[in-house]
Amino acid sequence: MEVSRNNCKDYILQTCSFLTVLLHLFRYIMTSEFTLAPTEKFFEENNYFGLQPSNIVMFEQRMIPAVTFDGKVILQGKGKIAMAPDGNGGLYQALLDNKVLQDMKKRGVEYLHVYCVDNILVKMADPMFIGFCVSKGADCGAKVVEKAYPAEPVGVVCRVRGVSQVVEYSEIKPEMTELRGPGEEFVYSAGNICNHFFTRTFLQDVTEKFMGQLKQHVAIKKVPFVDTWGNQVKPTKPNGIKMEKFVFDVFRFSRNFVAFEVVREDEFSPLKNADGATKDSPITARNSLLAQHCRWATSAGATLLDEHDNPLPPSARSDENTVQPAGSEAHVHTISAEDSTPAQFEISPLVSYFGEVRTQTQIVTGGKSMSYSLLLDNNCTM
Ligand SMILES: CC(=O)N[C@H]1[C@@H](OP(=O)(O)OP(=O)(O)OC[C@H]2O[C@@H](n3ccc(=O)[nH]c3=O)[C@H](O)[C@@H]2O)O[C@H](CO)[C@@H](O)[C@@H]1O
């Protein structure tokens, strides 16, 4: 396993043309029985976000019954068993069921960036990550961030008896998460952000040879059910078990696995909770994106102004400004709902991929002062 720290400034990238490439990439979206129709509708209503509908393939993963803690089926309604999707590792069965790998082969797709939808900062088809994996001859790769604190609910990428894999946060012993090295850094610090690289041939191998070896994991869930009087009940506490497969459980079959460390503020702000929670909520996700775009603008030379035309302090990255002992809780900054809202400044993904400045945009941002409430779109209007 090779770990590298990604530093974008070390690379020169033709991002203008990459933005055009992005528009033409093929997108495969795994949904479930619950989410296929709404996802299709959302894309249709939004004119496929300017993408070619024929370049988007949506397919369903399988559903499996949820059971009570003592193994009995749960009724979701009269004569209807409660079913749930089979985990994100259901991907491999779904690729087979829906002949997706054949479709990829027909279209000439050789490399895949697979990510989970609940991270607003995901860098789709990141050319650095894909390029790193391809240049290392990897068949399988994972992006990681430094873990923020021992109990953070992220899996850790590590080697177990020499085999690269992810040990999920629900399955690692708390004392293992606390282990520290000589510099006080966490021993198991490579946090999985559900951003994976696969070659198509590796996925072909997985579906042909290894599917039967994928582990089942127990997920404890709140499963809606119908009570003995026929009333629908939405439990407030977990009441059932679901067996799930995990997408990263195929890492162990890789012949050449690589990990690629990235900066949390640039790439990871998960959405796991509803508004009202202190972290990983819609508010924190939105703030992470706005803060990132403020950093991009200020590093391109812009000054952001508040509603009274006073310059806003630069939205610097905490890891650039604060010196904290490695491994301490404050060392890695996560945006919390209590943090002040950054300037309402957003740059359209049609303008910039990761903060690089297109010539036209530079005219707008370079040395200019801009209102704090602004969307910089692909017409570069203010
Ligand atoms: C198994 C897995 O990958 N765990 C990772 C997941 O944990 P976490 O517990 O957050 O995983 P979730 O159950 O939320 O699933 C992650 C993603 O998988 C997708 N999904 C889930 C279940 C399913 O049946 N089908 C499906 O497609 C969801 O859309 C979601 O985007 O994200 C964390 C980072 O945020 C990682 O550190 C964890 O290692």
C-alpha cells in the first residue's frame, strides 16, 4: 500500500479542457427500489444538468428482508415484509444483474471512480487520483483523510495480516482507535471517505471469482413496521437488523492497492444527519462548500466584502494557520453547525473544478473586491 499526500499546487493541469471532458464522462448511478424513480425524475426535471441522457445509466441494487433482533421477519404492512437495500457492497451483484460491466466494455470504459453520494465536496473523476492510481498500475485505490478524533464514524484503511482493507468504524475496538505512535499521531489514521478507484477488469474479476467471498455485516437499524392493530409505526430507536455488504470488502482481492491522502477541508464534508445536529448536517455541508469557494476566490486575489462593504477576513484553512499537536482533537478541522456561516459566495462547477482560475474568471477575481453574496457562473457575471 502506498500513501501519498496530494498537493494540487505541484501539478499543472489543463483544467479548462478537463471541465469539458467531465461533461462527456459516463455516469453509472446505483439506486434502490426506493430511490430509482425519484432520482430519474430529479434528473429529468433538471434537464440532466446539461449532460447527455444517453451517458447516464441508472440501475437498482437488490433488496433483502430486515429482521428483528431474534431473527423474525418484520411486517412493513399487511402481507408485506420489510425490505431494505443490501448495502453499498450490493454494487457487485447489481453490476451483474444489470449487465453494467458489459455496457462499460462496449463504451470503452476502463477506469472507474466510485463514490458515495453523501459528500458535498467529492471531486468527481478527480484526474489527480485517477492519474495516481493508473501511474502506479493499481487495480484498486481509496482516498483517505486523516481521522479527526478516535471515535469519528469513518472506517480506517489499513493492513490486516498484510492484506489491505477497510476496518469499519462499527467493527473496530475503541482501544484500537485510541492507539498512538511515537509522535502522538493515531496509528490508524487513514479515514475512508468512500471514494474508490477500480479498473473495469478488476470489477470483472470480482463479479466472476470473488462474489461468494464477500462478507455479510450486521447493521442495526430503525425499521418501520405495522403493529398488531394494523397501525404504521416509525420506531425512534433501532428495532431490527439488516445484513449489509460493504463496497470496500473487495479491496482484499486487489493485486495492487493504493491509498491517496487528501486534505479534509477540500474533499470531505459528509451528510449523515438532519438539520439540528451539530455535525454532518445539510448546514455543515453547505458551509463547507461556501468556505471552500471563498478560499478559492481569495487565493485567486479577490477580496470578499460584507454587506457593509468591509473586507471579510480570508477563510483560511485551519491546518495552515493553527499549530496543534498531531492527533489532538483540534488538529483536524471539521465544520460544525455552530461555526459562523462563511460568505455566501459560490463558484459554479462549470467555472472551476478545484479552484483553478480560468482566464476569463481571473479578470473578474484578480485583485477585485466582490460582494459576499454572489454566484460566479459560467458567464462569469457578478
Ligand atoms: C460501508 C461503507 O462504505 N462505510 C463507509 C461509509 O459509512 P456510513 O456508515 O456513513 O455508510 P452509509 O451506510 O451512510 O453508506 C454510505 C453510502 O453508501 C450508499 N449506500 C448505502 C447502503 C446501501 O444499501 N446502498 C448504498 O448505495 C449510500 O448512498 C451512502 O452514500 O462512509 C464513511 C465516510 O462517510 C466511511 O468512513 C465508511 O467506511
